[in-house]
Amino acid sequence: MGRPRKDRLVAVNPKISYFKPRGIPMVDLSEVCITVDEREALRLADLDGLSHEESGQCMGVSRATFGRILHKARQTVANALINGQAIKIDGGNYKMVKEKRRFACRKCQYQWEEPLGTGRPEACPECGVDDFYRFLSDE
């Protein structure tokens, strides 16, 4: 028996959970599903432009696990786009996290918060060094 799946940390709850090709009735469409954590992987890597390492830290998984989640999400979305299928966003092993991201500087140990959607900070606001990390917070 394998070990249980670890919940992936998701920062943005999808407001839209369904996409379909325009002009094709639902009865004529097949449907594919991506999970909420797969959608989060797409957001972090493709929309926010984070590296696999940074994205994995945001989701509380390893870089390799993040890569597998992202690969599966991209395959599913590509299949839907190429073959004219509807995309449903539902399910997965995930836990919603706070609306702010917490960071700490490795040099001066300064800690700060940034709102979601602002991208990765350039440097520590206290000392200006770009050597910092993100806290995993699910409070």
C-alpha cells in the first residue's frame, strides 16, 4: 500500500470552474477534468512565471512533484484545446492557504508579507538582498 497523498497548498480558489468551446452544444462535447492543484500549477508556472523550485515551495511539494503536476495539467489542457473538449476544474488533494504570501530574508532574517498576484519580490525590503525564501503558511 502506497503512502497517502500530501495536500497541495493552493492560494487562489478558481472562480471559474468550466470552459467549453464556443458554439458547440454541451451534448456534443466530451469533457476533461483538471484538478484545483493542477490549475494552481498552471497559474504559478505559466501566469506568474515562477520556476519549478519556487512553485513547488508555494504548493508545499518538491520541485519534481510540481513538475509532474504541471506536466499532467498542460497535457490535459492541450488535449482539450486540440480536440475541442470542455475543461472542468474540480477535485484534487489540496488545502487553501492565506491570501498573503510570507517571506524571510536569509541575510538579515527580516520577515514580510506580500499580497497574492504581485509576483515574486525583487529583494528584501529591509536590506535589499535578493536571497530570501517563502514561508509555507496554511493558517
